[in-house]
Amino acid sequence: MRRPTSHASCTQSIRRSDLSKRSALLFFFLCTLASPLCSNEITVNFEGFADGTSITTQYTRLTFSNATIATSGVSLDEFEFPPKSGANVVFDNGGPITIDFSSAVSSFDAFFTYSVPLTLDAFNSSNTLVTSANSLFSGNERLSGVPGSSPNERIQVSSSGGISSVEILGAPSGGSFAMDDVTYTTSIPEPSSLILALAGSAVLIAFRRRIFVMGMS
């Protein structure tokens, strides 16, 4: 005959099973918290503004300075400075263009047509230079640019520590480049990861309560 299983032995077996489940769920929960962030890439193409518009805070999260709209067929010489897309670009009106981000971004890039060498500097929240990039040529206009160059050169910077502002310097007094299709990348928690983390927390709490009740019985 099979020997009856004692109540204490059964209880210990259930407790060991619950402990194993709890450990597995804890591991799952920690992995969820450690899941990577997803990237959110945003592009600004400067369309929809009239020629001569000063761009300052029209775009969410961004604050521009010394950036003015130039439109093809109006103030923009599109034969030398063709837009990357659409009809509008911004040019450096009176000095270098600066862009401040309301919260740090991980990367920034744009397309530039220029008549003098460009420098793109990126700064962190302490206004410390974190990375920099330079144009490939001294000029890349479509008609009078350096041989081998072409308009709308992509220049980009990135920093894992975050970028809070950028400055694009051409001629100190401005009027030396056109910029189009600005793209910046933010890092945000992936929604599915947040949902899994909350679900894991709820299940862990439920199992903890169950084990506590069994321990009291």
C-alpha cells in the first residue's frame, strides 16, 4: 500500500513550488526592468512657414536662435542652395544657429548646403562640449561648390550622455549656409516593457501574499 503523505510534507512541497514560481517571476521582473529603451526619431522639415519667418519656439521641445525661413523662388537661391525636401530651409541669420532641447536627446543631424566650412558642436546640460563634427568641404553649393562636393551634406552628432543643445557655426556674421530636415532622437521607455513590469509586480505581490497566508496556516 502507498504510504499516506503527511500534511506537513504536503505543505512543504507546496511552499517549495511557490518559492520556485516566485523566484522565476522575480527573474522575469528584473529582466523586464532591464529591457532596452526604444528610440523616438523626430524630423523637422520647416515647411508651412512664410518666407522670412524667424524660427524660435514654433516646434515642441526645440528653441532656435538665428534661424530664418528662406523659400525657393522667393529669398532662397535654390540653384545654389536647393532644399533637401519641400520648398523651405532655414539659414543662419546674423550668426550661428543654435538649438536648445527641452530634454536631452541622444543624437542630432541635418542636411547642410554651405559656402564656408561648418562646425557642428553639441553640449550637455552643463553647457560642456561633448562632441563635434565638421563639414567635409569648404563649400558645397550646387553650382559653385568645391569639386567633388554636392548640396545637402548630412552632418550628425551623437552622445550616450545626452545632448541638451547644438550650435552650427559657419560665417560668424551669418548668411553662409542653409539647413533642412533636422532630425533628433530621444530615448523613451518602450510601452510594452512598462506594461510587463507592472504585470510582473502585481503577480509577485499576489504570490507573496499567498505564501505568507500559507505560512500562517
